[in-house]
Amino acid sequence: MDRYPPIAEHGLIGDLQTAALVTSRGVVDWFAAPRFDSPSIFAALLDHDRGGYFRIASTDPEASCKQLYYPDTALLVTRFMSPDGVGEVIDWMPPNTSRVPTDRHSLVRVVRTVRGTVRFDMECRPRFDYGRATHDLDLRPEAAVLRAPGICAYVQATFPLERDGDDLRGSVTLEVGETAAVVLTVCDADGELPPPLTVDAITQELWDAADFWQKWVHGSNYRGRWPDMVNRSAITLKLLTYRPTGAPVAAATMGLPEQVGGERNWDYRYTWVRDGSLSVRALLDLGFVEEATDFTHWLGDRLRESAGKDGEPLQIMYRVDGQPLVTEEILSHLEGYRGSAPVRLGNAASDQLQLDIYGEALYALSEGHEVASQAGYQGWKVLSRTLDWLADTWDRPDEGIWETRGGRQDFTYSRVMCWAAFDRGLRLAADFRRPADTERWTKARDAILLQVMERGWNDEAKAYVQHYGGDAVLDASLLLMPRVGFVAPRDPSWLSTLDAMDRTLVSDSLVYRYDPAASPDGLRGSEGTFSLCTFLYVDALARAGRLRPARYTFEKMQTYANHVGLFAEEVGPSGEQLGNFPQAFTHLSLIMAASTLDEALDRQRD
């Protein structure tokens, strides 16, 4: 067993309340429950010795492996091929469509042989609470019971299980056409034993899960050139959304490094207003109105909770249930992925000021009239009050979209998105005939535009730059300027900015967040190209009419996806995926880029 497989060598499974990662050799090395942001049960991805894992694999060490998704589903197939036979492990979690949170979650692993004879070994070594809690094992005929403080895990199998200290192991040999199954059910300490496990019942649940995912994804209105990649990205965003509240998390994992051995090892299992807004905008573009409506209600609840209180109407991020984050802490007992310490739990950026979030929220929701209409008059009052507040407070330095820890600046992107907030608010007021201080909003919108044109433009660089004053640092977040309508996509100043970015930020079609030599985040080390930014670059190129490089960049970027179509945050110097995985930001921007590029290519053809 590889101590630390590449980040890209994983598939994602989930039940719409939490998720797990499975390596391409059949090892579950990340799983937290009962929610995305709960303590881990398996975290070998962050510490092979202390984190815990759940492995099912062929006993033949020379067996080759292939991992794939059953088409248009979240059912993950890991195939083992050897001279003696071909065996498969099918991993999934039964989708939980209830809006009620539950402590009970099941990870299902079906084992079968499709050719010849294959022997499988199983190891289940949980390490609760990020490896900090001990557990007891009670091995019963009907199930193995693993108990730790406040949590219980039942392991059921259709083959014998054996004690290995306080862990479990087992093995099964299957002839062609034979099937076995193992189910791990996590619940609270007083949770009841699951019903008896049978192969027939599990097989029916498997097909029910396949039907759920295929029916959902076939509700997409995408009819473009890249359906496989767009559908996989949509499923990934759905998997990363906490169904009870409609809040998407930024990624399924925590602590994975942006540079192996570096310190940019963040916890991304929370809901960023920015990421969540753009995620639902991408899904809304595909026709998934329900997901967008759910997030609208979640966001409205956050604004209502802040009404009448001092301070910012919104934090930049929350837990999936809407609660504020706790302070960031270091899990010093974990060595980190390939020694990349510190492993961070929580996220100190939750206290940052990032003014762009108001623009992303309004941009994401303003063009979905079905969504906006469901907010109702009370929702409009909350929104209107927020824009009134922003009209007085937009002109401040902040930490910016990249959550820099090197001090506040007057970031150009933050100003642009404040402009977008007022612009979309004015549109909504007109479209729905709602009362609003439109004169005040218009004055703020126009003042922002004039300020950015005067102070965000650097005449020496011939480009819009990261922040006012200082060095002319370019920033890929500004690739959203034409998409939100701040500049025309073929305005000479914007085309000049694109050219400058191409010279400074683009490396063989991959795009850095900002000039690597001018990092503003106050941390040591470097990082790779940011996959979100590459797809934003595609979008901007397509809008500028540069269709040949746009299509080349988009299709080349697809070659950096992993074997099942998933992306982490970044692409490193050797082409490896880095950072938390899979990242919602990357997948939402893929959907946005595909839609924009399809439309531009269709216009060219006509």
C-alpha cells in the first residue's frame, strides 16, 4: 500500500451530507462524518500511520488497477486485473435527499469477480477524531461494533471478519459472477444496529443510487461539446453540497498542500459565500433551479441573522449549518500529506474582510428569475438593507479574494465585485418593481467604476492590476471583469490586460493566480498554477473573440483532470494536482467556461 498516493489518484463518493475519497487501489483514506466538516474517521491521506484507512483490494500485488465512474453517477468502480481474473470494488454512499440532518451514514463497498477467480483482502482501521480518539471493538456474529467517544461504527460483511487488535480484517475469494459486500455505518453512540446485510438488498440499493444520479444529471440543459466533463463537474458540485441547508463546501478535504512540504495547507470543508454563490450560478446555468433556490434561502438566513447587529452583514465563510467558524488550530500530531505540516483544522480567514462576496452573491442570483422571485418581499428587504450598508462601506482596503495574510490592500477585484453588487441590485429592483434607494446605489456604482478606471489601471503595464498603488502586480481574478459586465470583452484596455496576463501569468496555457514572484499572501514557499484561473482565462478569451486559443486552452486543461475527471485546486510544476480535492471552484469554472465557449463557437459557426 502506497503511504501517500498522489492527490489525483482518488475518486469521490458521497451521500449529500458528507463525502469520502477512495484511491485507485481501493483504499478509503479520507472520510469524515456525520458532516463534511466533522472529525475524520479515516485520514491516512494526512498521516498514514495515525490517520486510519479502509482497504479492499486484490491480494495479487502485481494486479493492475483502473478506476472509473459508472456513467453519469457517483458510483465509483475500482477494477483489479491479473492473470487469474478481473475483480471490481464498487464504492458509493446511498444518497440522502432528506432536508433533515442525520448522524447515520453508510459507506457501501460491493466486491465482485467478472472474470476468473480473484481473492480480496479487507482491512478496516478507523482512527476517530483525526486520530486523537481511541476505540473499542466488539466483534459480534451480526456485525463488528467499533466505539469511540460520541460515535459508533458498525461494519457488516457477507464474509467472515476477524479481529486485528482493535481493528478488523477479512478476506474473500470470488469466482466469476460471485458478489460480496461490506458496509460501514457510522452513527451516534446510541445508534441502532443496521438491518441484516444481504447481497440482493445491496444490489438493489446500488441500482437505486445509479438511477438517482442519472435522473438528476439528465435534468441538465447542457447540450454542448463537452458533456462528459460538464456532467462530471455538475455531479461533483452536487456531491459537495450539504443537502439539509443547500450550502456547498469548497472541497471535500482539509490540509492538502498547495506545495508539498509547504505551509499552505488549509481546511476547505466550509461554505464560502463566494464559492457557494458561484457554484449555484454554474448549476443554475445548467438548469438546476432547486439547488440555487436552496442556497438563496441559506444566504438570506445569514443576512437576517446579522440584521440589527454591528459589523459586516456577512462573514466570508460559515459551517454548512450556517454557524460561524471556530478558530483555526494546528493538528500537530499529524505529519501531513507527505510531511506537509502544519495540518490546519478550521480556517482563520473566517475573520477576514472580503468585500467582493457581496458582488458574487448578487451576480450568482440576479439572473435566475425563478430564484429571485422565490425570495419574496421579505428577502428583498434584507437584500436592499445590505446594499444600503454597502453604499457607505465599499471604499475600504480588505484581504481580497485570495485571502492574503500579508495585510489589507485596495484590491481592484474587490471594487469590481462591489460594482457588480450595485449593478445587479439595480437590475433586480427594476425587474421586480421593488422599492429601493436607486439613486444612492447608482451613485455608488458609478463612483466605483470611476475609481477603478483611474486607480486600478496601470499605464506602464497597460493593464488593470491587483491593487491600487505599489508594484504593477497582475491578478487572474480580474478575468471575471468582462463576465460581470464591468468592461466590454473587446475593449482595448481589456485586450491589453489579457495580453499582459498572457505574458506574466500564463505558463503553457495554465494560469497562476498572480505573479509568482510577487506573492501577496505573506507565507513562505510557492504554489502551482490555479485551475480555477485557467478556466476563467478560457472564458475571457472566448468573450474576447480569441476562440482558437480559448478552445486549445480548455481542451488542454482537460488533460490535467485526473483519471475520473476531477480537479484539485492547483497543478504543480511536474503536472501533479495539488491542494484540497476535489475543489468546487475549479469545477464550477469549468462549467462556466464550457458554456461561454460553446456559445461563442456556435455564433462563429452560424
